[in-house]
Amino acid sequence: MNIVVIGGGLAGMTAALLLARSGEQVTVLDRDVTNPGEGAEEAWEQWQRPGVNQFRHPHIMLPAAYQLLAAEVPEAVAELQALGAATHNMLAGAYDLPAIGGRLEGDERFDTLAARRPVIEAALGNTAAKTAGITVRRGVAVAGLLSDGGAIRPRVTGVRTRDGESIAADLVVDAGGRNSPVATMLVDIGAATPVITRHDTGFLAYSRYFRSPDGSMPAQSPWPLEHHDSISLTTVPGDAGTWALALFVAARDRELRALSEPAAWQRVAALYPEMAHWSTYGEPITGVLAMSGMEARHRRIVVDGLPVATGILSIGDAWATTDPTFGMGITMGMSHALLLRDVLREQGIGDLDKLALRFDEATESTLGPAYEATAAWDLHRLAQTDGSIAGLAYETDDQDWMLRQALEIAKLGDPDVLRAFGDVGSMLTSPEDALARPGVVDRIIELAGAGATPGPSRAELLAALKGAR
């Protein structure tokens, strides 16, 4: 089978690797011209990826993605390690807590590899370049789709590049990311308009990268993501003694936009016990990187039970984007690539309608709940932040939100609760399965009154910002 993949990012390269190992011939078309270079620092310093909006913002490869690569493409894991990625256990920072009681057998499932996004992309790209059956063409932008001219439901038969080249394909995979133009291209060949739902997450992120002079890492936080009054924060280990720290705030919280200034950012980071030592352990290697436009978007090419076109499938951010606060993007994209490979093995391309419907069904049942959960969280968190700004407590009768708030408090108070939380946060299992474990919900409710994670009040936060000015 001849497959064209639009986009050479993480989802597209993972799909190419998995499909090629299944015996398919894969051509990856990436519109960005430059190659990743030879090493991690060249990828970080010199690789230009204007087609990837968040290329140098913090990313994490969750354990589910690491397990996927280790099982399916071990040579990509070896390439990552050669570029400086180090094994990192998501729960390691919690093992010394008295309530947790250390590491247990089976906790290796929380292992992953820590690396900056350009380094992860470089590793996958280098691996693809050495893999039989894959042709990677950089600097080739797709301008349109080829089709059989079907008036009711066109079949996509390939792509047309911006330079006017026609490339035939048995199947086209859209891995063009959050800004994929494929929905418009489908309409251009006579297909019905795909269903697109979207909302602005309502958040801004202010991130900064650091490096230790000796390659060592700060003491790990019990969990990399915390939510506080008016602000969320994340600590993201990287490769070669680097790490990233990010502060997430509501876009409409204008008083916190001062975080774009390094002095203000540093003063605020120092207020939070689990971030303070990360922000002073090494030297900053970037200024403050601001990220806006964090839109949750869902594109579906099956409308009213029928595909708008056949011969094309979308994966990763081209299918749906989620709030980057939770760091699920890489893992969802890689998981979607594996799902594509598995559905193709199951269905083949003999019946393209059946293939499109089966892939849509598998996508929505497997990855759809994660998209929906983060979209719901965005709305609650924004309302909670509005209350914080106004000095009011946020109240809702949404049981899922209340249980999630209780879980955030309880996760470090019980080893079983922590592992249930870690399994969901690592995308190893669903919330329903994790919470169905005996005694977990009872312990969450019991521990929910223990108090929030230590951190400043909003008044203290604003005072720190005022002091920085």
C-alpha cells in the first residue's frame, strides 16, 4: 500500500514508522524546509519549524507514549537515549512521602524518557530516515487533494503540492497539526464540510527553560502539575540536564500578564514550594516564552454517519487538540498513530467507507473521552479563576469536577490513590477504570479535607508581581 502522510511532526513520524514496519510504503511530506541536524543542541538551537506553533514550548512524552515506542519502535527509543534523553519516573518525587511508602513492584509503568520537543522530533526523524519503506520529503507543502471526482462522496487519491506536483496514494493521512488545512481542501474537491467544534481554552502559558552546569536535575516534584489559586504550574524534565517550567493563567486575568517579564516570572515561581528549587537550581537558557491561542478543536470527517470523503484519515492534532496544561498532546498523537496502524491491519483498504467509519468509531471511543474531559475542565477552571479574581468561592453541582478537585488533594495521601491518579495522568488507563479499583473513591473522599497544595493566596501572588515591578 502506498500511503502519503501530510506533516512530519510527532504524530506523522510515528505513523510513518508504524506503517512502514507493517510493510507499507510511506511518503512523509513536511512543509518546513530544514532538517533536525546531527545532535540535540543543533535541533534545539538551529532547527526551524515555523509550521509547528508550539515547537519550543514545554512538552512531555507520557509513559503511555514511551511504552508504545519501546514495544513498537525500539530503535526510536535508542535514538532518543543517544541524543541525551534520560529515563524519568513520573512518581519518583512522591516515593519519599510518608503516606506513599516508597516504590512498589509495577511502578516501572510510570517510566518515560525526558526530552525537549525538538529532540523528540529529531529522534523520530532520524529513525525514519534509516527505516526501509519511508521517504521523508521536507520543504514540500501540500496545496490540495487529488480525487476521483465523485459527485456525492469523493475518494481522495493523492495530494497536489504547492509546486504543482501530483503524488498518488492509496491512502492519505492528515497529520498536519492544529492548523491543518485539510478540512478546506476537502470542501474544494466537493466533499461536505467536516464537523468542526472549537473553543478557546481561555488560558495563557508563560514558560522558561533552564540547564544545570553539571547535567544534574533538581529534586523531582511529587507530580509535575499543580493547580493553585489563579494559577497552574508544571515542571517538565528534559534531556542533557535541561528542564522547562510553565505557569498557566487565565487569559482574561490581566494582572498576571506581568509574568511575561523575567523578574516577575522568577519572583512568582519562587512562591511555590514544588517549583521554587527548579527555578533557582540552574541557569535560565531562555527568556519567558509566552503561549496564547490555546484552542481546543475537534475535526470530524464522518458527518451524519457517513464520511465526507474516503481515502483520507486524520490523526493527532489534525483530529483534535486539547489544553496543553495536561501535556497529553504527544501521547495522544502517538496513540492515534498506533490506532491507525491497528485499524488498517484489521480493515485494509478494500472498503474505504468501512475503513473511515471504523477508524472514526475507534478514535471517538478511545481518544474522544480525553478530549471531552479536558474541554469540560477548561470551563470549570476558568469559572473557578473568575471566582478567585472576584474573591468568591466557585460552586458547582458537577460531580465529576468535585471528584477531580478531591482527587487533586488526596493523591499524595494514599499509595493506591496516587497510583490511580498516576495511571490516568500518564494515559495508561481511563478514569473510570482507575476509580473502579476497590477502596479508591472512598479514600479520595476521606482525604479530601486534608487541604490544598501549599502555595500563596492571590493577594500574595499579586504582591510578588508588584514587588517585581
